Amino acid sequence: MIYKCLPQTVSRIWGSLPPEQIGEEPGGEIWWFFSDTILENDRGDNCGACEFFPADSFPLIIKTLHAARDLSVQVHPGKDRTKPMKDESWVVLNGHGRIMHGAIDGTTPLQFKNALEDGSIESILQYVNGEPGVFVHLPAGTIHALGAGLTVLEVQLNCTVTYRLWDYARKDINGNLRELHVEQGLSAINWETMGRATEVSGCYLDAGSYYMRKTGPGEIILKSLEIAFLPEEQQCFFADSAGGIISINGEAWIVGIEE
């Protein structure tokens, strides 16, 4: 059966979406598929996404990020492939901006730490020009930040641990600086790759724990436990078993879980 995913908007200091309520920070993320997602079938009946997975083993989180300002420079744990581990992938859907990732050639861990302390960190980061269709994979241990003006589809392992390395000394809506996690973050960086992302060629990614593929207009037959995100329609669907069919006018990104 095919289920429609009912999304939830999350406030973020850097978001570009109108706030849900007066006095709140703007909306920055739309969570389309996660453990608390409510699914709706064609009869209007609801159930929870977590019902289709064993206890405490929900695999993925699928979001869209809507950035009016640069996100913090951050890194996720798991470079040694042990838990907690968080790989993620970005596909640019709209806008133009920069995607910061990794350190420039010759940077040492000590130089990187000093740049965090003196505020010159942006000068030693690499950049990708983000525009619609750009597709990058950010394994655990990648130094990264999404730039202002971009909307991306994000697929990530179900891990909520993020180490914030740099946040431009900005304050939240209550006037407080956001917490940094410099020591944990420095330990999490994968210096074997200089903390860099991988730019994906084409429209398919096998990330090990999940895969992503793009399709065009027409009928899509989903496999068991696949999720389809439709950017133009701003809809997301989940198939609990193989053979579910959806029809689309534009492109779709299909996300599957590797067994």
C-alpha cells in the first residue's frame, strides 16, 4: 500500500519559511519521513511510520532544508563506522549559494582548531557552488555547512547527534549564543579525507545504508519500504510493500533502505 507522509515544519534560526507562530524563529526544516511521521492511506486512515520497522531500528530521516542564512559549520560522528554514526546526502532543489565542505589542501588539525578560535574558519574551507541538481554525499566525519539561499533535500541516517564547530557568533531569538561542541567535533573529523564531501555524478547514490535515485514523469512502481519525494508537488509517499504505484508530473527522488 502507498501512504502519504504528513510533514512537520521545524523552526530554525537560519530558516527561510514563515514562522508557525508569532514570536517563533522562522521555519528551516520540513521533516517528511522520520520515526514520528504520521502516514495516511487513500481511505484517510492514519498510522505511524515506526510501525513498519522493528523497535528502535528506524533507519532514515528525510527532510528539506530551507536556508535564508548560512547554517553552522558542523560535523557528524561515526568516521570509524561505529554508532553513533550519521551519514547524510544533499540534493539542491532550488536557489544558488555555496556548500562548504572540508579543509583546503595543506590544512593541519591544529591550523583548523586555531581558525575556529580566531574566527577565520571560512578562509580555509572548500566550497561547491550549489545550484539545482548539485548532489553531494557527506559521510560521517565531513566538515560541512549549507549556504544561504539554498533549498535542499536531505537524506540522513537516523542519528540526531551533530557537533557544531562554528556559528558566526550569532544569537537566537532570545538573545542567546547557540551551543558549540568544538572538542567533540574536532575528534569527529575524518582527516584522511580532509573532512571533504563527495560530489555525486549522475542521479544515483549507493551510500551503503541507503540509496537514492531520480526518476522522471510518469508512473513509478515502488519497492517495499521505498520513499518517494516529489519536489514539484511538495509531497512524500511511503510504500509498505512492493508494487505500489504513484503517478507524477515532474521528477521524483526515490530513497530506499539497504538490507
